[in-house]
Amino acid sequence: VIGVNTCGGCPGKKSVTRAAEMVKRGADTIVLASCITKGNPIGFPCPHARQMKAAVEKKVGETIKIIDYTH
């Protein structure tokens, strides 16, 4: 584990820079928390989840694996 971080709150703009920093420090996989993509445990997923994932993918590149949920 390189790090654990938040998206920075709505609309998740800090997720991109935080993911890039984790890759810079050696991460080969970025995992989006279940609260973002599935709304666990409250059942309300982030309305910006798709945009956030796409922006992270664009920033970190195709060689970094992106996983949509933690559990």
C-alpha cells in the first residue's frame, strides 16, 4: 500500500492529483473506494464517479490499473 486518501469531497477534483502523486511514489494500482462507485455503506454513489474515474485514468495513463471498488 502506497497510500490511502480521499477524493477531496464533492466533486472529487482532488482525486486526480492525489492518484498521480501515489503513482509518482510507486503505486501500480489505484482503487476507488466503494463509497464512490457503489455508495456503500449508505447506498448513495457519487454522482461524479464516472467523470472522476475517467479523469484519473487520463492522468495516470494506461499502465496503471484502476479498480472500481474496495469491497
